[in-house]
Amino acid sequence: MNAVPERAASETDVSEREVSARRIADRVLSCPDVAGLSRGPFGVVATYLPGGLVPGVAVRDDVIEVDIVARYGRPLPEVADLVRDAIGDLAGGRKVDVTIADVVTDDGGKKG
């Protein structure tokens, strides 16, 4: 009888993680200095869900990892701070780590 509540809690956790990961991704992508999300150098920055994943956002118990592709122009530490500010209310008290995986110009060319 204990297995049912544990399973229900697990399904709830997955559902909450899915909603928060998708909302976080949407907020990050709405930042004007963010050109896109990245799964990181080894493809591990993602929230894996039944039937799919949210690339570039890893929602973990104690931290939220976000890997982005930034637009060239604004200093990168400022871009990371803007991303943290944009998703702060969705973090649920967790630390937010922002990694800038790449930088692109407005015409899509890489800088640097």
C-alpha cells in the first residue's frame, strides 16, 4: 500500500519538473541577449522527461543548470545575470548556474 503514494509522488515530481523546465526554457529564450539553448559540450544539460527532453535546462534537486548561446555585444557576465534574474522566481530557492556555451553575432556568425 505504500508503493502507490510513492509512485504518485514520483509522477507529481516528474510533472512539476516538466512544467518548470519548459517554463524556464521559455523565459531564458525570451531574454534578448540569448540566441538559443545548448546541451553543453557532452550533451548532458537537459531535463529528461517521459517522451522527450528540454535541452539546455537541467532541473536538479539543488541546482538549475542553464546552457545558453549568447548574442555578441553585452558583456557575458551581464548576460548570465540577466538569465538568472529572468528565471529567479521559477528556481524554487535552488542555485542557478548559467554556462555560456557559444556566442553568435546577429547574422549567425560565431565570434571568437
